Amino acid sequence: MPRPAAFLDRDGVLNRSAPLHQYITSPKQLRLLPGAGGALRNLQDIGLALVVVTNQQGVGKGEMTLNDLDEVHQEMTARLASFGVHLDGLYACTHLESAGCACRKPRPGLLLRAAAELDLALGQSVMIGDSPADMEAGAAAGCGTRVRILRPGDAKDPYAYVVCRSLPKAVRWLAVHRAAEATATSIGKR
Ligand SMILES: [Mg+2]
Ligand SMILES: [Zn+2]
């Protein structure tokens, strides 16, 4: 049976973003954000598949190689494992924005590919990200819930379902929201 997933943007959600127009090109630049490991563990415990979906145009620009990106992701996977977190999938678009590919967010290609490969129920899934492109991609893929982590000074987001200040806050909201929805559904069925 298809499983619900949490689709997670990477930079600014799981780890500190590189400065504007720069990229995390080596494992030693990777800084997990406070509480991110524990928050992912909570999402996993709720029963959601964990799928990272990230735009990494730096590869297309030649600022890092696919191998560099792989090393960053191996480091991330290892650090998260120390929190008991197992990522079900990690999907990256490495194309240039100008290439117009189907996988660079705000397009939904990464999410759709993950859903097909991992047998995920998109309508019951949530997209968590810190940019409008994340919310748009979640909406285009049909994710029922979209949580935008707002950065200071950000404007309202028409595609977001709810906004939060950090991943741990988003996960706390989600746990309560999903429990309430489950109760409402079971009452509705009676
Ligand atoms: Mg981001
Ligand atoms: Zn792409």
C-alpha cells in the first residue's frame, strides 16, 4: 500500500544554507540546523517516509561535481543516522535553471519520481521547505499539506498551508494536525 511521506527541502530546512549563489560543496561545510535530527526522527515515528528533494544547480554550473554532492549526502546520511533517522530517499536536481528540466523545483519532477519509485501516497504527504518553489512543487505534485519555514522578512506564501519558524516547530504542528485529522476521519466513518 502506498505510504505517506514527508518531502523535505535540504538547504535552510535540514542544514544551514550556503550564502546566496554559493553551494555546500564538501562535507565539512555541512551544518545541521538545531533540532533537525530529532525532528526528522519524530516524523519517522509518525510513520512518514522521509524523502529529501533538493535543487543543486551548483553541479550544472560546474562549481561542484556529482561526486562532491554525493559526499555531502553521505555525510548528511551518517549524521542523521546518529539520531536514529533513516532517509527513504534523497533526490537532487543538478541541472541549470536555464535547462528547463522537469525536476527543478518549483516543478514537481523530483517528488513524482520519488512517489513512483518508493510507492508514496502524494495526497497524504507533506512538503516542508523554506522557499516558495518548495511550496509550489508540493502543490503541483498534489501533496495534501505544505509547510513553509519562513525566513526573517519573508512575505506571505500563497501555496503554503501553514507557516512555521523552524523544522522542529513544523513537525510539532504536523504531529498535532495529523492526529486531529485521523480523529476527524474516524468520527466521520462512524
Ligand atoms: Mg531551501
Ligand atoms: Zn532537473
